[in-house]
Amino acid sequence: MDVSLDEELTALEAARTTATQARELAQDRIVRAFRSQLEGTGPGPSDADVQCFARLALVEKALQKELRGFAELVGLDRLAEAPETIQ
């Protein structure tokens, strides 16, 4: 594979991984907030938390789509056929 294509693939994979980790952190924050609300020790998740999660999920999905498209373009079947992290 061309060095520039390899660098682009590496950058896309890193961005997707970062987006997934950020979305998972936001998701965990929401789950903890709901848990504290159910236990009567907190107010539950804020609108900002939910909106942040939604934005991160959209970014993650867009990066997954971009990575799949790139993989198809350069013929990397292992990436093109990888299942999506977020549904």
C-alpha cells in the first residue's frame, strides 16, 4: 500500500478509536447519572450530557462510514466488512 494511503488509514483508524472511546465515556456518564437518580442520590443525566453523547455517536458513525469507504477504495476487505460499533 502507498505510504500516504497507509498514513491516511492509520489516521482514520485512530480518529475512529478516539471517537468510540469518547462516546463510551459519555455513555458511561449517562448510565452513572441514571443510576444515581434511581438510587435517589442525584438528578440524572443533564440535557448537555445526552446531547454530547448524541453528537459523539454521530461523529463515530461518520468515521466508521469513512473508514469503510476508504477500505473499499484501497481493497482492504478486513476493514470494509468490519461490523459497526454503534447501531
